[in-house]
Amino acid sequence: MSALKLTVMAIILVGATACGDTWGQRAVTGGAIGAGSGAVVGGVTGMGVLPGALVGGAVGAGVGAATTPAR
């Protein structure tokens, strides 16, 4: 993977981190970010794109929901 692609992916992931104020919004955005990241990691490591996306989406949704800011 080229350095440019890696940099662009990192900027997109960091820019989309912690989107949303409610429990549901953070779960959905966390799941989307996790699914995208998991698909990339799964494709690169040989695990497979779909299994990587499923695992990443589940973990991302859980973390997003668990880190909802208290108001």
C-alpha cells in the first residue's frame, strides 16, 4: 500500500471519529468506521474483506455506543 493511500485513509478515519452526540448516532458511526477499517485490514491480512468488515463493524458499534458522552 502506498504512503499516499495510507495517509488518506488515516485522515478519513480520524476525521470521522466520534461523530454523533447520542448513543445511537455514535453506535452507527462507530460501526461504519469499524466496518471500513475491518474490511481494509481483512483484505490486507488475508482474513477476507467480509469477515473483517463484520468483526470491525461489530466492535466499532460497541465501542461507539460505550463511549457516548455523558450530558
